Amino acid sequence: MDQSCVELIRKMMRAGYVDIKSLNNRTVGSTEGVPQGSILSPLLCNIYFNSFDHFVEDTIITMMNKGDIRSENLEYKRGR
């Protein structure tokens, strides 16, 4: 991620938001965090899940894929 994108995210997080309950009083509002449903939420989610997807692909899947066929689930067969 380049520096300009990081700076844009930092500015959006510092901008705050006005709560819908206090529309008449513009001095009341949050100066921290990002409101749920903001345009920044999907971007931050994609940034986080990109690393998580790589971890699952490279570590978890390779650790769990063993053998040529799946083993039978005896508990499942007994329940039939």
C-alpha cells in the first residue's frame, strides 16, 4: 500500500462523524473511529482479509491436505 493511500485512510479516520441523534447540535459528534457502514469499512476489511487469505492458503490448507482421498466419517455413517 502506498503512502498516499495510508494518509487518506488516516484523514478519514480522524474526520469523525455526526451522530444522527444529534443533527441539530453539530458540536456533538465523534472524533474517533469510523462509523459502521462508512465507505472506509470495506476497504479496511479487504486490507485485513488479503493477509488472512494468504495465511489460510499457504499455511492452513497445506497443513490440512494430506493423502489422496478423504477419510470416512464414522460418526456420520452411524447416524444414517
